[in-house]
Amino acid sequence: MSSSRASLLVIYTGGTLGMVDSPQGLVPGRDFEDRLRRALATLSPERRAALPDFQMRETSRPIDSSAATPADWRDLATLVADHYQAHDGVVILHGTDTLAWTASSLAYQLQGIDRPVILTGAMAPLEHSGSDALTNIEAAMRFATDARLQEVALCFAGRLLRGVRSRKWQTRHTDAFISPNYPLLGEFVGNDAVIFPGRGLERHQRGAPRFELPDVTGLAEGGVPRLVLWPGIAAWQLETWLLDDRVRGALLEVWGGGNLPEDPAILGVLARASGEGKLLAAISQCPHGGISIGAYAAGRGLVDAGVLSGDDMTPEATVTKLVHLLAQPLDDDERRRRFLTPLVGERSTPALDD
């Protein structure tokens, strides 16, 4: 498709890229569409000519990225679902702190999307000298016109990452995001948005979109905690978290390839939580590589306790998948089956040992 004729929907949710200076420091700015169009007009004629037309919408209220909840993910997915068909692609402007979390949740909710949904943000406000905002938005808009891309992706510092494989890895550097266990989907090289063949989901998408926009009531405020193990962790601490009636599932970040303390009391808490129907999943604390729970004796207790393997998924992808599945009217066996099945390229392989 010719990018000069494409039409994009650009959704502004807030974040650092839209902030302005005030006597109290950075605060959310107004009239972002006008500000963005003025900034795009400063690009060279060649770069301006390559940009698509776009319409802009804003969320009903600015989303503070650091305070975003599953309810915000649900509202944003609904906004995309309601309006995407009138456009060739969607660009979402979002704060960076939880950008990878939102991208992961949208991937599950917008399964089967037949056009690009690209999220981006910036480490500095649009009008600041040396800001990365304009280049990130330009690259995202260019990628969002490519019909070969049929999934939710994250564009940052000229690199295109699968949304459900992305993580924020730097607090200040402009190349803040990585994809630890899956290669890049594309790169912005010179003035070209290059998609790498064979890495996208388009070959797996068939038929109409299979959007799932579940009601997250009851999960939006702590229903799925993330627990990182540490040397000396005690069973009473896990019990405090996992056996609370408000908790419906949890992510456990274990050691190495799937290990945890050989403490019968800890395993007993995990088994009790699973027996109550809570969906528990484990991934490694190591950012690269996956786990194979049960491969070592120290991890066999996870299998016995009913904990599911998250393979090489990111924490963001795992938690948002748990939330997504728990929000739907599924029985326990179906939830477990779907968790172990790659839905949107979030894990390398289906788990065979759980």
C-alpha cells in the first residue's frame, strides 16, 4: 500500500511525550494534535511526503502510565475495536513506564487484527531540544501503513518489536525497550520502514478478527500479583499473598530454568492456591531464555503444585495473559490449556510438560 494514501488512527493517551514545562515541573499538555502537526511540518519534504494522513482521538482522560490498570487496557482496546476498520492502521501514543504492559494486553484482546496497531512513546516531551518524540512517532506512523504487519507492535528508537515480547529496559536511554526472546519485527533505516520477512503473525492470521474484550471487574485492582522469589522467602509470606480471597491468579518469578526452595511449606501454599482454582504461572527471573519446570529436582514441586510453565514469556506478557484469561467465563481446564498455548506469539512453544 502507498503510505502517502494511507489513513491512520492516532490515539493519544498521555505520557511524557505530550508534557509541557510548568513552574511545578512537567505537566500534561493540551491540544496535542495541533502540537504534533506543527512538529511533523518541520520534517524534510521527503519525510513529510512519506507520512500518511491521520485522524486523532484522545482517551476520555489522560492515562498516567505508571498508574495504568487492566481497566485502562480494556478501555483502550475497545476504542481501537470501535474505530480501526475505518483506517489502514493504528498508532497509540502512550507513556513509557507501562508501555510494554499495555502492548501485551492489547495483543490478547485484539487477536486476529488484520492491520498494524503500533504503540510508541518518548523519553522526553515533544518540544524539548533533542527529544526522541518526533522520530518515534514518525517511525510508528510509517510502520503502521504496512499491510504485512497484522499484530500489535511497539516502535521505539527506530526498532519494531512484537508488543507481547517487549520490555522496558532503560530508565533514561532513548533505546529504552528490548525484545529479549524474539527477534525484531523491523527497523527504520534511513527513510525506510523495513519489515523483516517471516517474523510477523500475518501468516498465522486467518478469518475475521477474534477480538476478546472481557470485563476485568475484580481483576483491575490487584487480582493477579507478581511475586519475585528471593533467598529466604518464607511460606507465610506466600500465604499472605496467594491465599487472599481477592487473588485469582499469580505470576511466580523463580530462579534459573525453573527452581525454587525445596521447602514443603512453600510447596504446600502453592498447591493449596492451585486447589482453590487460582491460576499460577512461573517464569525465570533471568531475562533471556525460558524455563522447563521439573527438569531439576528443585523445580519438580512446581509441577506437583499445579503451577504452569510460562516458557520464555516476559513478566508483562504473563501477567496480562493471566488477567485476560481469568476475566473470561472459562472453566479451569480451558484456562490452563489456553495459557499453555501460544495465542499471539507470546511464547516460543506450547508447554508439553504441564
